[in-house]
Amino acid sequence: MDKRKKAKKVAEGTIAYLEKNGMLDSLDLVIEYLRLNLKDSGVKVYVPKKLNLKEKQNVKKMVIRLIGEDIKKMDFIEDPNIIDGMKIEYKDRLWNFTLASQIQKLTEREI
């Protein structure tokens, strides 16, 4: 089951629970709570290989400039599908600085 289907099931289950318990008017508070937790989940950086400490520090500086705020948590995730570059995921945003993304942008300009 893909993420969207799982998320839909969780949302439907939550709504059913709130309806069953006469708490549907609390849905906006549940959504706010989830957004706050998403905000605190930190930054995920997808990279092609394991980074050394200096590389991680440089990426952290770049991400702080990119998002405009300090970072409490940053996870580096090795993704073998990335040839070069990185993807940065924070809250509901995704920045794609991979080589494949750059090539795609160049080819779209020529079309």
C-alpha cells in the first residue's frame, strides 16, 4: 500500500473515531497538532553516499540559509537512485538538487 492510501486510511479512521465519540469539532485541533509535529520532525537530506562530518556541516549551513531558520534535527538518508547532488525535505517542501533534476531542467528549456 502506498503512502497516500495509508494516509487516507489513517485520516478516515481518525474522523470515524472523532464522530463515534462526539468529538468531530476537535478535528481542527488534531490537524494543528499534526502540523506542529511535522514542523518538529526536522530535515531529511537524501544523498547518494554516506557523508563525512565536514560534508554534513556544510550541508547543514546550506539548509539553514535555504529555509531561513535553525535546524533541530537533520537526518541523512542514502539513496542509491541519486547519482550526484541531494534532495532536501522539510515540512511540506522538497528541494531537488540532484544531477537528474538539473539535466531535466536543461532539457525542458530546449524543448
